[in-house]
Amino acid sequence: MFTVKDFSGRKAIIGDDSGTLLTSERDVNDWISAAWDAEATLVVVPVSRLNEDFFQLSTRIAGGIIQKFVNYRSQLVVIGDISRWVTGSNALRDFVYEANKGREVWFLPDLDALAERLQQNSPS
């Protein structure tokens, strides 16, 4: 299930905390379809919907999933606490830091942080 919400003039689909895990590039299709149906450019995925392997960069699962969202021009926002994975991996910590400086994928603690980030980036 997805919820549609407007953030500073940008529509987002937000996945429920429970549901099918996003484990591979194939699973992205449902999220992309929901975003297109809602005319949303942001896809918000709760950490609870991601497989543990997503946070192990050596599996390349995160890269494949992120690339598919980028190919379909959807911005991916991962919402939730990822500290247990980040503290255990310098590579993941660096990846998250760099991703958050860009526009394709953000890792944020909650929806309030997303709203604030979009407010800061919206044209005045």
C-alpha cells in the first residue's frame, strides 16, 4: 500500500511500513507504477521495506535498485534509522553521505526531515 503526500509542491508516494520487501530491481516496478499513477516524482521507501542485503554494498543490490529508480526519473528517499548499518560500514557511511549531497537518492530519518529538505530546496 502507498500513501500520496505533497511536499512543497512535489508529490510523493510513501510506502507503508509493512509489506513486501524491496529486494531486487524487479521489485521496483510496483513502486514506479504507483508513482506514475499518482504523478509523483518522489518515492519514499521505509527502511522496514528493505532487505538487509540492501545495506551491504558488496551485494550491489542497492546500486541496482537505485539505478532503476533513476532510469525512470523517480527520486528515491529511504526513510528511517540506518545507523546500525552505517556504523558497521565505512563504505556505506560514505555512500550515504555522498548520496545525500545529490538529487537521485536521499537517506533521511523521517518524513519531517524530508519536508524540511524539500522546503530548503524549493524555489523562493
